[in-house]
Amino acid sequence: MFKHLNTRIPKRIEQEKDKVSAVMIPLIKKNDGYHILFEVRSNKLSQQPGEICFPGGRREHDETSMETSIRETCEELLISESNIKLYGPLDYFLSPAGLRIDPYLGELVNYDGQYSNDEVSEIFTVPLAFFQNTPPKCYYNKVTMYPTDNFPFDKVPGGKEYPWARGEYEVLFYEYDDRIIWGLTAKILYYNLKMIQ
């Protein structure tokens, strides 16, 4: 009885399939070793314009996260799939709001620096060694639950005075020259660095 649990891989409760995105951490090999390519998001975009990020976006229809990371990288950097040497998946990120981001490590082959002006305003690279030798600065945001107006307070002990859980959310910052790499991008990179050695 219950032997089926011995081999079961746990999954997250309440996983929202429409909130899954994927990104590529793109490596470029240069004379001094590997560099990581970053994008600066176009100011034309409605979400996070001008921020530094990896190529990526929301998973569509029935595609896998790996397919999403490749498709988005090709669209944003104007390359074909043959220009990407995919190494594999890294540890994923789950935001307090339920957004899941699946990162993949890949190397850009014969990339000549082009990109889509609709989504990207510029690109730049940072030596991988910089991240391996420079810890990020760490700050915290406070996180508190706020029930909606129609929440059934009469059904919980304490009603409107119920002691909702509170916590802190880690926000990381890397500073390289005049670039600020922070937030989800910094966190995904930092927690996957050991696998990018």
C-alpha cells in the first residue's frame, strides 16, 4: 500500500501553467574566456522597459520550457537554432506571486551581435569570471499577505485581525562598470553559478 509514493517526483501545489517563462543564459567564448551576454530591454516594451535581462519570455501553448528559451533567444538575437549550443536546464526560480522561470545554459556560436530593435535596445557582455569572483550585494523587501475585500473573514479565527504570515524577499544586485544587473536576472545567475563553472 502507498508504494507508488516511493518513486513519485513531487510537484508544486497550485502550479499555474500560464505563468511559466523560460530564459537562456547565453555564453560567448572570447579570448579571455567565457562571457555572459545580457540584453537591455527596449523602452518600447510595456513591462520592465530599460531593464537588463536574459533572452526569454512566456511559454506558449504546448511548447516545453527548453523550446521557449530557444525560440525567444532566436527571436530577440535574430539568430537560428543552429547558432545555439544548448547545455541544459538550470535550477528554476519561483516568485512569491507564483511566476516560474526555467533557465537554460547555452552558448552562442558565430553570433555577430545583431538583435531585434522591437524588444532589445542594446546588448553587452560581462566576463563569467566577474560573477565567479564578485558576490552580489543583497537587500530585502518585506512581503505581507493582504486579503481581498470579499474575503470571508467570519470563517477564520480572529476575523480581520488574523495574524497573516509575513516575510522577507531577497533582492540581489551586481554592479559591473556602469551596468546594474539586479532582481530576477541576478538571482537566477547567482544561484546557478556553481553549475556554470
